[in-house]
Amino acid sequence: MIRQSRAGPLLESLRQWLRETLAKLSKKSELARAISYVLTRWPALTCYRDDGGIEIDNNAAERSLRTVALGRKNYLFCGSDTGGERAAGIYSLIGTAKLNGLDPEAYLRYVLERIAEHPINRIEELLPWRVQLEPATEQRLAA
């Protein structure tokens, strides 16, 4: 409600200004392209205003990718493109486990203990948002 009352009028004012400015510009100018880009994505830009669960920015995503960016020089020597792809897969699993409230080490142990016998057509059962680690399992895995 607060977002709608405070941000709503500001966003509509910005939208009006963008439309007026676009009408004065050459369609082929870089500024016109940028304004057109914003206007065609207006629903995505303003969806945070109507949903309190949506963040106004993507800082959380940027923070989660920070470790990858910091280690980029180290990944240069993964051995091969395949090694880099595997490293990216592991980073994705770890990040997704964290986002789903799981201890990444406990989650990876859980999956690795089961994956050899797990049917390939039911692999989605092992994804982080489908796994519920029981307290006893977490304690055993932490030991």
C-alpha cells in the first residue's frame, strides 16, 4: 500500500516524461532506443510497486554472484570448457540450496548418497526445493 501511494505517482510521472521525450526524438537515436526499451518493459519495471514481496532492485542476485566474479581468474584454469561447465553447475546447486534454506554441504551429501541408485526420470526429486532434510539427517551429515 505504501509503495503504491508513494512510488505510484512518481512512476506515472516518469512514464509521462518518457513518452513526451520520446515524441521529440529521432526514432533512430540511442536515447530514443533506450526510452523505447524502458517503455516496452514497463510492467516488469513497475511490478514491485504492486507486490510487496518483490524487491525494487536485484542486489540479492548480484551479491550471490559476487563469489563467482571474485574467483573468475581462478576459474580460467579449470582444465577445460567441460571443467568450467561442471564448476558452474556446482555453483548453481550451492546457490540454489542456500536460497532454499538448506545447508549446501548437507544437501550435496544427501544428493551424492542417493544419485547412483536414483532413477534418471525422477531426478527432479533431488532438486533443492524438493528436498526436505530432517533434523536427524542434518545432524548426521554435519558430524
